[in-house]
Amino acid sequence: MAENRDLSGTDLSNANLSGNIFGDTNLINLLEALVIAREIQDESYRVYALSSLAAKLPPEYLGEVLAAAREISDKYSRAYVLTSLADKTPELLTEALANAREIKNEYYRPQALIYLADKMPELLNEALAATREIEKEQYRAHVLRFDLVKKLPPELLSEALVIAKEIIDEHYRAFALTAFAEKQPELLTEVVAAAKEIKNEEYRASVLSSLTPKSPPELLTEVVAIAREIKDDYSRASVLTSASDRLPDLLPEALTVARKIQNEQYRQRVLNSLANKLPSELLTEAFAAAKEIKNENHRANTIQSLASKLPPELLNEALAVTREINNELSRVLILSELATQLPELLLEALATAKKINDDFFHAIALINLADILPPELLSEALADVREIEEEKYRPCALSPQRRSTTTRIIKCSSGCGI
């Protein structure tokens, strides 16, 4: 538990207090917090602080929060705080709604209405209409994807889908369509049809991939058929990989297509996605694909994703390939994974970590090792931690928590030393 602190006289007028002080009422008296909140110059921080206080203050003090809310010039921010107060003072919803309707910004007005709809569901129709009126397609797609669709009842989803399909830019249209991926099956058929009309294969694939988890079996079969028509190997492999969670028979095909991807960064992405899904009989091929990657960073990343799953007969080769990697942090990360099968590699991993000159990457290597080092190596790791010159990068203490018999080293917040 945090200790009580006297913050009287401290200049906190520009501080974002919502996430720390107001999260723990033991830190400061709530009434003093309200005084400080009203002095915060940045309105966005003041909004979050006042909203946090609205949930904690007893009803008799909410009038002061209300007065502070009414001083906020931005109508969206003011509506946000008023809505927070409405849990204890429902009559404020009318005022919050009036503020929301006065917002001129076409992006923020529907968002305010959607936020209010949690308490006034009848506003969803109005929010839908406001979203349709957003001229900039990027903003319209964003509101659909992140805010509106997840709140809509089934009877309004078809109208929202029409709005998404009306977006001309294929990138933003695809972005909006993915919001419907987990809705009722009859709607998904329309989404698949809309995806087929997208000419850009990467954008089409993004919609198809989003549909694979929830599509009924017959529709999933159609999604796979559409994916197989995609010429771009990365886009085709991405959909096949997503679909393989439900159709494991697709894994050999997905791996074959992945190996054809010319861009090594994209090839790495798909191989990494496949790593946790492949059965043992395909891991040899996946490892061969990883070794074919010329870029060392991408090659190391892919080998790392496979290392803990490789069959015993590949471990010696994997170790040899790892030792050829120049980047020491990459070697540590792979050795850590291989050590799940070959524990004797932990000593080599720690020795490699010690050679890293960059303090930041040195710390990352040690933190990565901390969960798996045996007790006899922890003191050596801690001594190495003390050698890091930049204090903010030092893991700051030995944690009292244990994982099996291994004490964990944990990373502390910036600025603390050992």
C-alpha cells in the first residue's frame, strides 16, 4: 500500500493526476484533490481528473465538480464530465446531451453521442446519423470501427454496414468493415460480399482475415476460396494462417505460401504467426524457411519464435545457427527459448547478455532471462545489473515473488537504481 503523503503547497497545476493520485484515496484528501484538479491548466487532464473524482466524492460535494465541469470550454470534454456525474445526478444527462449536440467538430459529436448512449440507448440512432454525416472518410471509418458498431443493437447494424460500404477509399472501407466481423452470421455474408469488391488485395485480405474466427462453416469455406484467388503471397498467406485456427488442414498450404513471400519482413510475420500453430511434422520445414531469410534481424526473430518448439533432432543445428548471429541481444533471446529444452544454455545466455554494451538492450536481455535463471545464476545476474551505468535501465530489485524455485528480477520505473 502506498504511504500517505502531504502534497499541500506542491505545484501540480500542470500534472496529469487522474491515473495516480486519484486512483488511491489514501494519497490525498479528496477535497484537496478537487482544488488541485480545478487548477490543472490542460483541459484534457482536468477532464480526466474531474471524471475520476466524480466517481469517488460523496453526493454533497458533486456540486463543486459540476461547477468545475461547466467551466470547461470544450463542449466534448464538458459533456464527458457531465456524463460521469450523471451516475449520481441523472438530471445532468439533459445538459450533457445539449452540450454534445452543440459540438461542431464532426468527429467528436458522434463520439459524444455514443458515450451518452451508454445511459440513453435511444441516442444510438442519432449517433448513427451523425456518423454518416462525417465528411472525412478516415474519421467515419474510425468511429465505425472503434466506437459505434460494438454498441449497436442488431436492428441498426445493417444501416451501419451500408455506411461502411459507402466509403470510397478502399483502405478505410476495409478498416470499417472489420468492425462487423463478430456480428450475426447473416450480416457476415454481406461483409464477405463487400470484401470481394475491394480491389486492393492487402485490404481485401485484412477483411477476410477478420472474418475467420466467427464465420459459420459454410461461409468460412467461401472465405478460404476467395483467399486462394489472391495473387499476392503475403495477403493470401495471412488469410490462410488466420483460417487455420479453425481449419488445421490449411497449415501446410499456409506454410508453402509463406515461403514464397519475397519481402522478408512480411515472410517473417507470417512464419511467426504460424509458429505456435504448426504440428511437429511441419516444424522442420518452418525452420528451413527461417534459415533462408537473409536479413539477420528477421531471421533471428523467426528462429526465436520457433526455438522452444523445435524437435530434439533440430536443436543442435538451431544452436549452431544462433551462434552465427552477430546481434548479441538476438542471441540471448533465442538461447532463452532453446533453454526450455536445453537448460545448460542458460549460462551461455547470461554470458552473452554481459557482452551487450548498450545499457537499454543489456537491461532487456537481463529482464528476459530473469524468469528462467536458476537460483545459482541470479546473484551473478544481479551483479551484472549493477554494472549498468544508466540507472533508469536497471532492473531495480529482486522480487519477493518466485516462479517455481527461481527468484525473479523485475524492472522498476525509470530513475531508480539498485
